[in-house]
Amino acid sequence: MKNHISRRRVLQTIATTFAVSSLPQFSQAADIKSTAGATHQFAIGETDFLLNGKRLQIRCGEIHFARVPREYWQHRLKAIKAMGLNVVCAYLFWNYHEWHEGQYDWQGQRDAAEFCRLAQQEGLWVILRPGPYACAEWEMGGLPWWLLKHEGNFLRSSDTRFIEPAARWLREVGRVLGPMQITRGGPILMVQVENEYGFFGSDLAYMRLMRKIMLNAGFDVPLFACNPTNAVVRSHIPELFSVANFGANPEQGFKALAEVQKGPLMCGEFYPGWFDTWGTPHKRGDMGKVIRDLDYMLKVNGSFSLYMAHGGTSFGLWAGCDRPMRPDTSSYDYDAPISEAGWMGDKFAQFRAAITPYLLPGETITEAPPTNPVIAIPAFKLAETAAVMANLPAAVIHAVSPQAIEHYNISRGLIAYSTTLSAGPDGVLEATLVRDLAWVFIDGKAAGVMDARSRRFRVNLPARARPVKLEILLYTIARVNFGMEMHDRKGVHGPIHFIAKTGSSSNPEKQLINNWEIRALDFGADARLPALDWQPIVSDKFASADVMKPAFWRGSFSVDTVGDTFLDVSSWGMGAVWVNGICLGRFWNIGPTQTMYLPGPWLKPGQNEIVVLDLSGPERSEIAGLKLPVLDQLRPEKDFFPRNNRSQLMLAGLFPVHEGSFLAGSAQQEIRFAKLAFGKQFCLESLDDFDGKGFAAVAEIELFDHDGKIMSQATWTIAYADSEESVREDGSALNAINGQASDHWHTALNGKIALPHPHRLVIDLGSKIKISGFRYTPRQGSDDATGRIKTYRVFIGESLVSAAN
Ligand code: GLA
């Protein structure tokens, strides 16, 4: 009877809250027999999610099956359940299942249906997020690389070059996972359409189209959209249920939801920690705050999804890249309550204790599963090597001037370019664009590195008495997973020039370097190793010339019993590691990650083979397995171009283009200049801050172009920051131009004593641009967050910083 009444209430709510066209999808949630014989209904009511007519407070945890060895799926699901959660949230990454256009893969580690079955078996419901775009610090945000064979910016739009393959993908998802919906006896309660679209664009017709595609794909459970708090109102459409994503300030998030719809309040992504990028400090969540916010949500009958309950590892080459170009580490530990290796420590216990009082009638909390065995492996040497340049495939692509690799149907990996450079004086080799790293060689000798992170596309070349062989070895790290910058076409992009030193500086002698031979080791979806010609190492001095860097290295080690371990790769440079043919992920000595998680099930008793690809060369070609991970050791001095702090500001004598005061609080603010400014560098100068402690912090700076439109940040770099916190938290200046409001630039904390104002942040825009104003996002979070700037000045000019010497 109660059931019956609630159901009527649900339908009324839907009729008032959602457009009539969406009615069928909800009403179909009723009265369908599950294969197991039980009938379950799920619906969105006026104030609650309703399961069989009863209130369901969704306590959800996100886990990506692609980031957990299949052998451990069940273990992690048991851990999630034991934390007091009743639902798991799972992204699908389109490119993980369709690396080659039209060829879908749902086998083994990609068996999404099996993951859902296991969740159901463990008593967990599922929220599915099939994309087509995901973000998630995953290669290209989950979009397949082959889309980039087309020119222009068309991803995540109604352009047929995107919509047609995306609709095909979603139909395929419907075929495979449609039967797993609650309406057909499965565990899937709700399905997300797109992902944080309001963060990216404003074409709501695109969202409507995506919703239709999902309906056509056979999804008949409630469909929803997620957006960060500040994008909820502007991107809500009544046909889709809205949830808000945030890591702080749940009151504000829920308020935004209440403004757009009647219905239960849900946080779609609640962040207990954050992800790491190479070269920036390891992130940790503030547990006190996290638990307070969680308790608030539970108390007000809110629902949530913890992003991440268990982060795991971006195995293989799947880790993504923050914008403009800051690659993510392979560890996706996320400081989540269930650690990368599935450990349930203090954080887990705190979550469990906070959630337990809110269990629903009939729910019980289960015991945590035992931790999997951990082993140590004594240090062993890798005594064979295979130079990359000596192991290139025979197949050659001829190009007058190189184009993006997608154009040659190369997905990712190592790409070698070679040509002949005529005799001549010393000078500079310059590419138009390099994504991501490129090592330049003259007759086999290293000349320098080009690096997309700092947009260094130039390398000095010596004088040549005769023609020489010019080679460039390009390494792709990952395609950007966020913002317009996702149109991240890899490779060395021509035209490539040689600029001789003898030419006058006003009219340099620029010689076009044409006719390249291109050979690729395409690592493909699963980073399969090519056949390599291994050579024993004859000398112990690895730094000496007998080993040509970059190279593959091979060794083996023996274990009696298998178990999880953390490979200590701290004596190596940068590259990737394979164990028994499985690619574990990337390493980079700059940190913060210095170990690599090796799951026990991928080992076998007896001999195991390990291969390391090291582009910059090891200090010692040795590896050991540790019992504890090292996720927090930064070594900036190991980078190709260690940060130069000697550059000087050159603001003397310059007039600010704008002066003003920001408003207090965390709301975004738009500032329009009285007249257009023109320049290549933008400097924000803080003169004081709201709480008077002397710090400066900025979550995000965006610029308006001459038409008042937001500019792309793709070509931006940080030219100068007077101070950055790098010990207590990640206060890197790059956080101010990465499109994420949740992190920020923060001046050094120095044990709470601030350096005095003024503080200056200088952004280099890549070229001279007309600027009509800027959008400032203050540091987010509570009212007492330090560093919110009050009075400020803006300088714009050709060059506001002296070149580093
Ligand atoms: C956003 C995205 C997620 C993830 C987080 C950061 O909220 O929706 O996929 O990228 O940021 O971890």
C-alpha cells in the first residue's frame, strides 16, 4: 500500500519537475521482473530517491574498473560496501573500449558487465557514467584519439564528426549494459549524460541531443547530468536530473540544486582527496573538513558519490594530462579512503564511523575484507638493453614536413623523425609545435630536448663541417583530458626550421628543413612491447657512451610467493615499466610518485620479467620491490629544465592597465577594462588580502579577447610567480591556468609567516593578443581561506619578465 502511494507521488513529481517528454523513461522504471525473480523499482521523488517506493539515501563510492586489476574487483567492492556505501559509481572510458574505430573490446579487464554483476553480488547498486566524455585524469578524457584525424575544434559538440561516432558508442553501451539496468533486474539505478558539460560549453541543445541518444540506446532508468556547483544553474535542463560536484561547501552546492529543480539533493562528485601531476606536490585531503561536510550531507538527507572511494592506478599509458600541459601520475591513489593497493586504514575507518549512524532500515555494515599479501623484492639489476633508435621498425612514412601523428594513423608511443642537415654554422632548430617531449640528435649525439610543458620547441645545434644526420625522437605522454585543449594532436608539427646564428637578429637566416622519414613504435591500446634486439651491458657505468639513451632495459627477478609490491624506480629517469608483458604505467624521477604499484596477481612464482623504457637514462639500472609506496617525493632538480628562479620582474616605469578591488568570498568575478589592452604577458599584482595575513591565492585566471569571449589557455605558460607553496600543499602557479577552480596558486606558507605583498603572477600567453578584461576565480572553500586578494593591479605588456639567465 505504502509502495503504491509513494509511486503515485513519484509520478506527480516527475510531471511537475521534468518536461513531459521525459515521463516515459521514469514510468518505465516500474514493475519489471528481474532475472532473479525480484521486482525492483527506482525513481526520483520530490524529496528522495525511491527504491521500491522507500527512501534511498544514495551513499555512493566511485571506482573505475579499468584502474583495478580484474582479480581484485571483488576485493575492492567488498571494501566499498564495508565502508558503509550502498552504491558504486563507474565511468566507462570510450577509448578503453574502442581504441580502433569500430572495434569494441569488452574482454578481461574491460568486462564492464562482469563488474556490474560483481557489484550486484556484493549488494551494491550501480550508477553508470558512460560518457561519451568522462575527464577523470584519463587519456583524452576517455575520447578516442582517432577523432583527432579530423581538423578543427569539434569535440563535445553537435558536429557530426563527433556525434556520429559518439552515438555509435552509446548504442554499443546500451547493447552491452542495457540489460544490467534495474528495470531488467540488474543493479544500474541511474545513468549520467556527458560529464560536467557546463564547465566546457553553453550549447544546451547538445546536451538535449546527447540525452536523446541515450534514450535511443535503450536506457530507461533516470538520466542525470553533473556539474560543478558554479555551473549548475547555467547548464541545467529540465529533462535531466541535476547533481552538483564539489569538494567543499555542500550548503552552496545543494542551494544551487534547489534553485533549478525539486528533488533529492545529491553531490555527484565529492572529493576526499585529489589527483597528482608530475612535478607538483602529492595532494592530501583535509580529513576533518571532509568528514564535517560528509556529515552535513548525510544529516540533511543528501546523497553523495565519493570521488574517489578507491582511485587505484592508471595502468598502461592511460593516465591523462591536466591543461595546459601537466601530465598526471600513474598512481591514482587520490588520498582516497581505500588506498591504491586496496588498504583500508585510518581514513577508511573515519568514513565508516561517519556513515554508520545513517544506515537505512534493514541495512547492516559488513566486515572489511582482509588486506592482500604484500611482498618485498630484493634489489636486482637490469643487465640487458636495447637502444630505441636501433630498434625502430622498417616501415617508413615519408613527409615533406611532419604533421600530427593522428594524420599518419599513429595512436601514441615513440616516433622517430630523421633527415639530413647540411653543413653550416651553429644555430637553433625550431619546430612549430611539439607534443609532448622530443630528444634531438646530431649523428647519434644528443643535442637537447624539446618540452611541451614549457613550450620549448627550440634546441641549439652545433656548427657542421659536413652534412649530418638530424634525428628527433618524440615521446607522447598523454592527451589533455579537460577543456578545449583536448584537441591535443601529438607529434612534432612542421614546418621545422634551422635558424643559423650568423644571420642578423632582425633578419635571421631561416632554413626550412624538409623531407623527413618517420618511423613509429605505436604502443597502441595496451602498450604491447615491440620485438627488441637485446644487448648485454658490458660496463657498469651506465652514464657512459656504451648505452645510448633513450633505451629499453630488461632484467628478471624471482619470487617464492606472489603478493603486491611497490617497485622502487627512483634511480631511473623517465619512461614506463612492463612486468611479464603488462605495462604498469609511467615513472618520472621528478616525482612526487617514486614507486610503482605492482599487483600480486600479475606476478608468478619463480622468474618474472621486467622491462623499463627510460628516455633520459638511469643513475643505476636497479629495481627493488618495497612494502610501502612512495608517493610524495618531489625532486625538481632532476627535471630537464630545473625551475629558474633568477628571472626578474620588469614592471618599473609601467602603468597598470587596470586597478581595482575584488569582492570578498569565493564567487567568480568578471572585470572589463576601460579600453582594450595588447600584449603577450599578463601580470596580476596583489596589494593586500582580505584576512590581512599577507598571502595571495588565485584559483583561476581567464582572459576575455577583443570580442569579450573567453580565450583558450592552450598556449599559456607561467612566466613568473614571486612565491609558490610546494611543501604543505600544492600551491603551484600553474593551478591558476588549468581550468580547475578546486585548486589554486598560493604563495609560500613558510610556517604561516607570509612574505609581504605585493605578490605577482605573470602569465605568458604565447603571442601578442588583444585583451578586454579577465575572469577571476578566487580560491574556493570556507570563508577563512587564506590568500583571497583584495586590492590588485593588472599589467599587460610584451615582456614583463627578464629572460632567465
Ligand atoms: C571533475 C571530473 C572528474 C575528475 C575530477 C577531478 O570533477 O568530472 O572526472 O576529473 O574533476 O579528479
